[in-house]
Amino acid sequence: MDDITSVKPHSAQDEITALARQHGVSYQPTDLDALGNAMTRLAGDDVELDEIELLLLALQRAGHLSAKNANHLHVAYMRQRRP
């Protein structure tokens, strides 16, 4: 499992895509994803993960990132996207 200890906010997207490429990981939706999306839509919430966030989810599901490291990268990525 990759250990992510520090991520510069401007490198989070590059780090996520590099990890996915290194491990040959891509996002594949599951039945639970479809259920979650339907429940979110029915609740009136507008939540949609972008391509990078889906890669991050796939990396965690594949066991290449712990929940802690995935959260750390996600926070860094979200900070990077902030206008």
C-alpha cells in the first residue's frame, strides 16, 4: 500500500493520475455506485465525482491506498481546485 505523507496542493492531481497509471487502475462503477447515485439524486443532492476523484476511489478499492491516504490526497486535490 502506498504511503502518502505529504502532498503539495498543486501536485495532488498529478500524484493521483501517476498512482493510477503505475498500478494500472481505472474506475469501474459497481452496482453499489449506481445505488448510491440514485439515492443521492432522489435526496435532491447534487454530488458528482470528477474523473480524478473516481481514480482516487478506484485506487483505494484496489488496495493501493488506505482510507487515510486517500482522504489526504482528496483534501489536497480539493484545495488545488479551489478558485
